[in-house]
Amino acid sequence: MIPLLLLMVALPVLFLAMIGVLKRYSSLIATISSITGLALTLAVIATAIMGSSPNISENYGYITSLNIGFNLRTNAASLVLLLMSSIVIFITALSGNISKDRERIASLLLVLFQIGATGIFLSGNLFIFFIFWDIGVIAPFFMINVLGSANRKTASYKFILYEIFASALLLFAILLMYFYSPGHSLSISALASTSTMPVGIQESIFLLLFIAFMINMPIFPLHAWLPDAHSEASTQGSMVLSGILTKFGGFGMLIIFAMPIAKSYAGIIALLAAISAFYAAFLIMRQSDIKRIVAHTTIVEMSIIMFAIATLTVPGTSGSIYGMFAHGLAVAMLFLAAGAVEHIFHDRNINILKGISHNAKLTAYIFLIGIFAITGVPLTASFIADVFMFIGAISAFGLFGIVPLFSLVLMGAFMYFVINKSFFANKERTSADGFITVRQKIGYSVLLSALFLFGILPFILLKLINA
């Protein structure tokens, strides 16, 4: 049998080495790496469907003296998120570097991030999870610090400080798990059977992991790194940060909410998530930078996804997985369009930009459809996610379950105001000084098609999620 999971992690390492040697072809190699990753993801999904189970595992020796293996595995959530991340990384490699700025370093960092993201979603034990978590953080740091805009240094240092704190909490939780689990098991599946541990240890592991994952989603009050990081990063950096990195935290939440102790905190976490969604929705209204506006929508969406996870219901969990998939595609499309606006008009301020649709019609309409997708308009994948998430929320929390819905309404109202003011205003027109290429048009097409495909035919993914 072909070791598909190992190939998904190993082949990008080979492509990374090739970029180091074949400098002239770095962008092409990064694109090939992303296509290979997408092809292997589809092969793994096909294997799961043919085997009637999303659970696939491959185990290899690693540190045998400590009972730590190189364990790779899939489940429903990891397959869906692998598919989303593979699509986003492919489009990022193909279309994200609109200005063709420092292609070699941009390509190196994107393939490095591909390794981290793939490893996170395939990790079978917490030790491997931690390694790929840090790999997945290093690449975005340099995407901000090296490839970012004017305030990139401050934004990158704020980002890395938060991530170092998250990594420290994650490592501490892993050590507790190692010393208190039967047989020193670090298996992710062993978290579901932590009820044999002392209650204090269970609570410590859960809370340490929760705070670490909360930072990456991010959830208020540990969200401050996100707006600066996303707005100062390159277009490629913004696409993978908001589209994929935030899902590291969401995926981690799905893992720890399998712990028996999670029920004790579900209500408090749901309340925190609801507060976070409204707080971010109001923050959006104070922004004038298009990329900062899009960045804050991520906090709203991930807060609602956290709310759904905390319901501990089947519809809530299924909706949260679908929601992360839909959000990853939609926000990547929005950041690609925002990057195109900056490239064409050399500005991102909605108070300055006027009549964008006259000189960049395709980008304007793509941004509008991205807003439709983010706010859950029917026929988009986000609509399906919202239906499941709020069914789960109402079944778990009653009428309180619909409260976060109003944060979407607030966010949507302001986003439509932005569109009307800067994109479709007829009286004034900002002069254009650039254009998008066929690559960006392909990126728009693929992301748009995926959002509508999985919005109109949701059973494609739901069969996998509910298998």
C-alpha cells in the first residue's frame, strides 16, 4: 500500500530543497508542490470514501525509548481541513504574489507553511502536533517580517510573542499528558479517555490547550495579534494566516472538546465566544483599511465556530467543521481581492478609494461575492455551515443559541456599506495604475467555484463529515 499520508508530509520537504537549488524556478516549484499536495489530498479522500471510513492511520518509529512514534492519521475533520488548506495553498502559490515580489523567499515560506499545515491536520500524537505547529508558525512570521508592508516589524514581533506563549502552553500540556496518561501515551485519541486522570490534571491539560488554541483562532481577549499581522503581511501571508493558520486553533478545539472535562466548561466558553463575536463585529466598524476589515471578520467567524464547537452536539460539531472549510475559502478570496485592489490602486483606505468597480470590475464583484460567502448568503458553503451551527446552538442553549447570529448581521451591514461606498460609488473614481493577470483570474474562479459547489451540493462534504 502506498504511504499517502507520509508522502503528503515528505514531498513538500523535497520541493523545499529544490527551491533552494533551482532559484529561477522557485514560483513554479511552489505551485507544483501545492498541486501535488492537492492531488494527494484528493487521493486520501478517495481512499477514505472507498473504505467507508475517514479514519486512516500510518505509524512509523521515531523516539522509541520514550514511546513516541511518528504517527499520522486522518478523521472527518482533518480530511475536510486538508482539502480546504490544499485548495488555499494552491491558489496562494498560483495567484497570491500579485506584484511578483521576492518570489524565491515567498515560495520557500509558502512550501514551509504547507509542510506545517499538512502535518498539523495529519498528526496522530501531540508530540508530532507540536512540531508541525511550530513549523506552521515560523513561516507566517517571516511572511510578515520580511515580505510585509510598512509596519511589518512591529506586527511580526507581536505575532511571534503570542505564538511563543501559545507554544509554551501547548508544550506544558503535552508534558502533563505524558506523565499522567497510562503508558505515557501522547496519542491524540487518548485525550478522550483522560477521565482516569486526577480531575485537577484533566482541568490543567484542557485549560492549557484551550488557551493555546484560543490564541490561534483567535478569540477575545487573546486576539490582538491578528489585525496587525493580517494587514501588514503580504497578500500570500494574509491568505494563509486567515484562511489556514486560524484553523490550527479550531482543529485543536475539536480535539480537546472530546475530553470528558470539556462539558464542565462548555457554557462559559460559549458565552466567551458570543462576546468575542460581538466585540469583533463592533471593531470592524472602526476600520478604514480593507485588509484590517477582512481580518476582523475572521475573529467574528472563528468566534461563531467556537460557539458551535462548545455546543457538544452533532449538528454543532459538523457545522463548525463545515464553517472552517467555508471560511478558509471565502477569506482567502477576500484577501486575494484586497491584495489586487492595493496592487491596482496603491491604496487600501475605504475613505480614499472610490468607484473601484469602474477600473477593476472583476475584483469588485469578487469582493462582493466574498462578502456574501462570509455572511452566509444561501447557495454559498457558509450558509450550510451556519444552518448546522445554529441548529446545534439552539438545541444546546435554547434561544441564547441564536444570539451570535446578530453579530453576523452587524458585520454584514458594515461590509455592504464598505462595498457601496468604495467599490460601487458612481460619482467619483480612483485612478488605476495596475491590472491583474490570468493567474489572479484563475484564483478567483477556483475559490468561487468551490464556495458555490459546496454550497449547492453540501452532501459531498457532509457524507465525509458524518461518516
